[in-house]
Amino acid sequence: MFNRLLLYLELVRMEFVNNLAYRSFYFTGILNYSIQIGAYFFLWDAVYVGNRVIGGLDREAMITYVIIAWVVRSFYFSNLDRRVGTDIRDGKIALELIRPYSYQMVKYARSFGEAAFRMFFFAFPAGAAIYLIRPFTLPVGWDSVAMFVAAVLGAFVINAQISMIAGFAVFFTKSPTGVYKAKRVIMDLLSGLLLPISFYPGWAREIIQLLPFQAVSYLPNMIYLGKIRGAAAFEVLLLQVFWIAVLGFLAHLFWRFAVKHVVIQGG
Amino acid sequence: MKLIEARGLTKEFRIFSRSEGVMGAFRDLFHRKYRVLRAVDEIDFAVDRGEMVGYIGANGAGKSTTIKMLTGILVPTAGTVTVNGYVPHKQRESYTKGIGVVFGQRSQLWWDIAVIESFKLLRRIYDVPRADFNRRLQQFDDILGLSSFLNLPVRKLSLGQRMRCDLAAALLHNPAILFLDEPTIGLDVLAKSKIREFLKEINNEFKTTVILTTHDLGDIEALCPRVAIIDQGKMLYDGLVDNLFSQWGQDKLEDIVKRIYMGQKPEPGLAGGGVSLV
């Protein structure tokens, strides 16, 4: 058990170091994110003409929301769905079956190594740079900071689990790109990355609240903004734990099915 | 107690057969037709500790499918299999600690990182004590000559170098059984002989059981006293290579195997005593 933990930590470290070798890849990423954040900044700046309050957020809160949402996304985002999907499509998953470890844990560990790299070399510098150009609201108190950090970690796990399940879905559809695109659109819309959930009409909000996606972006952002504090913030963390358990169970079922029905090319 | 014991081992694949034309494609949306392919058909197979067995067959004969069932990758449709005291597909995580697998067609090492980093990670994965790890690595290096490219990433290695690394990687944890699926595919004569020499030495020193599929009968002649021949999922022959020669009265293994693949039987009267064509 302890040995396995060491192995997964080693994988986190390895992926982190590995990513250092591909720095140029991240420069294009930084450009991409700058354009996204810039575009949304001007969009919301235009929408908030006058002193309006939409969906419980004023102009300043909205701009902070957009910046935080994208900076945090640069941390939790991963290509896990593509990696798992490729493993399944190319039959590489067979090679993973001959190893005495948990395939999913290995994937999560490597993803986390990548996320840690993105945090240090991407999210922190980007956040600081943006703050210098256009100061945004900082958290109202240390309790908000602590809860926000915990919620972002939860967001990473939930996003990784959803990606894992999307990757396993390739097993059924045999059309990976469709799955990846669908997952991306669903995540962008229902997590609150593009639009805070409070902007949606009532019926849509009621549905979204029953789904795990809002725990990835919307709820952590609201904790950052101080709109969710104290006991309510703690409830968000509990909700995340609940979804981690449910999604973990689902992913386990998918994995069991995939292993049983693994089909590999070749005599 | 045999190290590997399979009885009535069978694997069927369901293959979706597409109907022709536009109407056919439309029909397939609602009603899919499947055809069942029996890749491995009730094979009995037993191997003792320390044996080196060659497993050959034409393309698509069912070799790799058998290996994949023995290694726990595929779940058999029917039959039983125990290897090293485990049921491979059921006790995967404990079972795989005691085996090594090499697929000639694809590397199991991490593509982008230095070979030595892959090895170190494998040490963690298999919980190999550091002293054992260093000793074995030294020994593999002596025979295979790895040291010159241990610090290169796998993507920069030649096929021969990669294969040597893959072999070393599969043996770092001193497994009881080594499964090799076409380990010499695409290699030059020198690389081949190096790998054969290495396998012989490993088998000799550690009593590692080796199961090897190949299309190169030179591998069999150099390494395996015993050969199993499979065609269309059925075991055609399982016995000593020497007996094949006396059965067929030929002096080239290649000719014999060709005839077996073509479905011919040895001429009666030539068959040596105690030899069975399964």
C-alpha cells in the first residue's frame, strides 16, 4: 500500500519533470489563454454598461470571475480523455493490463504531475501578469483562500474523473473525436466556465445543480469571490466529495467493462 | 504441478459484419449482424518450470490471442487457465508481479523519457530492492551492451537497441515466466543472435520459463527444444522439435512447418515412436 503510494508520487514527479522538456508547448498555451481571457474581458466589459448587476454579479465581480475561471482551468485541465481514448483505440490498454498497478491511478497521478507543472509555470505567472495589467478583486479573507484552494483541488479530481469516463466511452463509440468534443462543450457550458450558472434561466439552473459539472468551475469561483462563505463553502467541499465518490464508482464500472471486453488487433 | 496449465482454452470474438450498400447501412442501424470468430479453439497446453517453448503459427492463427489469455490481458470465452498458481485475468495485480512480457511490435517503455528512467520506474512498479536492481542491470548490460544508450529516450533508439531495452525491462524483477511475442521481428542477424544468447543465459541461470512466439524458425532452432504449432485456433502439434524431424523425414524445419501449415500429414511409416500429432 505504502509502496504503491510511492510509485504514484514518483509518477507525479516524473510527469512534472517531463513537462519541463516541452516548454515551447506551453508558450502557445499562454498565448491561447491570453486571447480567451482578453476576449471575455471585452465582452463582459461591454455587457456591463452602466452600473448593472446580472445574476448576482456586478461588473468587477464578473471580470474577476472570468479571469479566475480561466486561470484555474489552466491548472485542472488535462488531456486525460484523449490519452485514455487513444490507449483504448490503439490497444495500448493491453500493455497496461500486464502491470501490477491500477491503470486509473497511474493516469490520475500523471495528470496531477502535469497540473502541478501548469500551476507553477502557467497559472501563477499568468495570474500575476494579468493582475499587473488589470488588477482584479482578491479574496475577501483567508478562510476564502483556504476553501478556494481545497475546492480547486476537488475541481481537479472531478474534472479528471469526468475525462476518464469520457475516455472509456471511446470504447463504445469507436469515434473518439465526437466524444472529446461533446465532453468539452458540456464541460465549458455546464461547469460555469463560459457563463456563471446564476445567469441561466431557473429551469436550467435546477438541472445543472443536479450534475457534477458546476463543482469544477462555478462553485470554486463563487468561493473565491466570497459569494459562498463559511458553512456554505464547506457544503461545496462536501458536495465535491460526494461527486468524487459517485464518479469514482462510475469510472470503476466502465473500467471493469472495458477490461472484460478489450479487443486487440492482431492474431 | 505445472507452471502453466490451460485446459480447453477458447477465445471467441464477435465481429460486426456490415451489410452492403446504402440500404444495408440503414438496416445496420437497427439490426446488427455479428459473426463469431473462434480465434483459439479448445487448446490444452502445459509447461514446466524452466522450459523454453516455441509457439508458432501462420498469421492470424491465434498465437497472440493465446499469449494474451496467458498473460491475463484477454478473458477466455471458455476453458480454464492457471499460471504460476494464479488465474491470470482474475488475479491480475498479484499475477503480473511474477511475469515479464515483451511485445516485439510495440515498446512498453515510456517513449519520451530516458531508458534508465523507465527502468527506475519499473523498479518502483515491481518493488525490486535497489541492490538486486543494480546487480541485474549490470548483468544485462554485460550481455546486451545497454550502457551506451541508457540515457537516451526510447524514441531515439534503433529497433535493435529498443528490443534489447524492452527485454531487460521485462526481466528486471526476475519473473518466473517470460512471454515473448515476436521478439526478433525486424531485427538484423547480429541483433537476433545477441538476443538469443541473452535468453539462453537467462533461462540457464534463473530457470526462467520462456514462452516465445515467432515467425523466425531460427529462434526455435536456437532456443526451444519444444515447439507448439497452432493453426486456425487449433493445436496441430505440441512436442519436441527433434521428433518433428524424425516424423517428417525432412532436414529443414522450415519445410516441415510449411507442410504443417498447408494441412499435410507426415507420411506413415516415418513416424517415430511415442510422437503424437495432436
